[in-house]
Amino acid sequence: MIKSLSAKKELDLLHRITNILSSTIELPELLHKISKMIVDVLGSNSCLIFLYDDQKEYLVLSGAHNPHSETLGKIKMKMGEGITGWVAEHKEPVSISEKAYEDPRFKHFPSLSEDKFESLLSLPLLLKSQLIGVINLQNKKPHHYRDSEIELLSTISKQVAGSIENARLYTQTKAWAKQIETLAQVSRLVAGKSYLEEILRLIVSITAQSLGFKICSLMLVDQKNEELAIVATQSLSEDYRTKPALKIKESLSGRAVLERKPILIHDIHKEPEYQYPEIARAEGLCSLVSVPMMVKDKCIGVLNCYTPKPHHFTEMETKMLTSVAQQAAIAIEHTRLTQEALSTKEELEARKLIEKAKGILMKEKKLTEEDAFREMRKTSMDKRKTMKEISEAIILSSEIKN
């Protein structure tokens, strides 16, 4: 049952909250301290803090005291769903003194064991009328929440809403900073003069290390065989690095190629299209994002990133990986164009040498142009040398004679 607090204890409580709010800017730590303090001081059996994701429009259990920590981030509900969703949608508190689990708005989550609690007090976390989340107090015994208790928790919620939002913005800023640095490193690689193989290997290594992925890999399209094959990965697993190519029309990564957009998979083990589940199990892989590598309107491959546990890829992560995939595509295309240019240059130089050598033979041996070329070609075949090498030898011999 919630303790009845004197005016002095209420002041002490608010002072304690102020100390907590000023002690950390890290969101998980802040939510843990707030929920634990509320349970300790008010004498409730459980405190849950749900934060609102305005992009996906659902509430996520982000802080709690007494439910197991592994429930954090896994309990989600839409606006209007359950008592918590109702409070978020209407921005009004709900107080239920007994049998809260019989309320028609109640939504059961087995991992929370909420049906063991009799009473519930749920209040919206608001910052200038903007919804930040919902805070819930639960008790195992019936309890009638007095107006003073509701007012006190309302005061607490107003104090913590701003700090929670600041901590959330700080977390997002740190993530952005890490991702921007990743992109900067990738851009420096592409602008450098390293070999393509080394560039691609460093791209996947930097992406995996900086963004915390278990495995990152680059796969290129084989148009002739309609397949995707790994060309770079930071994984040390021989089984993963040497796994067979994927059929584009039959694979999840192939969907990214065909649809020209990122494919997000929460659990690859539940996807019949995933072609090598035994390798995924052996490597401990779970969630996958497959991002197309685009050159203008052509997809040349995909960037695949795996997490070891179920993970909902954020819009921020997807945008970042799209940028990395684009940088990789630029590096590959730049190398291809460079190789084509070098090949054209070498071919032109070879033709010049052949024409010069042919002229020398025509002059020295009184041969026709056709006969001179036929003799050079026969020598090339007999000695297993290129026409360029034979031409260089003829020119060198002529220069020595003269």
C-alpha cells in the first residue's frame, strides 16, 4: 500500500528527485533511478515508465522497478491500447483501486504479470502538453488513491518529463555523432587511393564496429547468374564468408535488389525466404537489414547488417546504412570506371606499338602490311607472348641495330 506522506516527507521526496535528475544524463540509468525511488518512497510494489515513440506511434516500456530488466524495450503498445495507451491518448490520469485487471481497457502481458496487481495509478508524462510517455504505479493489494497521492505523482511526472526528454535527445545525439563519424571514415576511404578490396573490407569493419552489428557484409550482383555473392565481410567465420551465392529472386537480400529499398527483418529464423538458417544459428544472428547499393537507377549489390538479438531498426539507422551503402557503391563504380579507362589506354598504346613494329618489319624485310602482321601474330603464338610484347621486342631490336 502507498505510504501516506507528510508535507516534510513530500519535500524530501521532491528534493531527492531533483538530486536524481541532476546526477545523470544517460537515459537508461535515469529511468531506473526514477522508478526505483518512486517504489521505495511511495511504498508501491511496482513502477513502470513507458516512453512514446512519435515516429512509430507506440509506447515502449523503457524503465521499471520490480519487473525483470529483460522486459525493457520489448513491451510495446499502440496509442489507445490498454490502460496505458488510453492514458497516453487522452492525456488524463487513471486511478483504479481494485481488480485493475478486470477493467475493459486492461491489456495483459505475460512477462509483466500485471494480473497479480489489484490497484493501479497511471499518469501521462507531459512536457508543455506534448506527450513524453506514461508512468504507472501498481500495488498487489487494493488501494484507494487519494487526491493528494495523485497530485504528488503528477508533480513528480512534471519534474521528470523534461529530464527524460533531455536524456533521450542526448542519447540520440550520441548515436548521430557515432554514425556521422562512421560515414566520415567511409567517405575518407572512398576518396583515398587504396585498392577496392581493402576499401570494401574497411567499410564493413567500420560499420560493424561503430554501429554495434554482429556481422556486416557487402554482396555484389552477378547479372549473368542472377545471384548475390559476398565480396567483403568483417566476420572471421569461414562458414559465413564462404557460404554459397544467393539467388536474387529467392532471397531476402534479393528483395532489396528487386524493390530498390531497405528490407528490415526482425527475426530471420521466422522467414522462409532466408536461405541459410543453419549458418545464422551457428553464428548467433537474429535481425537483418539489407540495404541496396545504388548507382543512379541501377542496383549493383546490397549491404547486409545483422544483430545477435531481436532488434527494431530505427529510421536513423536505416538512413545511415543507406548512406554507407551509397559510399560503397561509389567506390566500386569509381574503380570500375578507372579500370575501363586504364584498359582503353593500354589498348591504345598496344595498337601504337603494333603499328610501329609492323612498319619496321615492312621496311627491313620488304613485307606487305598483311604479311608483317601475319608474321608478328605467328611469333606471338609460337612464343606465347602478347602482340604488345612481340612489338616491343621488334622495336628494341631495331633501335639496337641503329
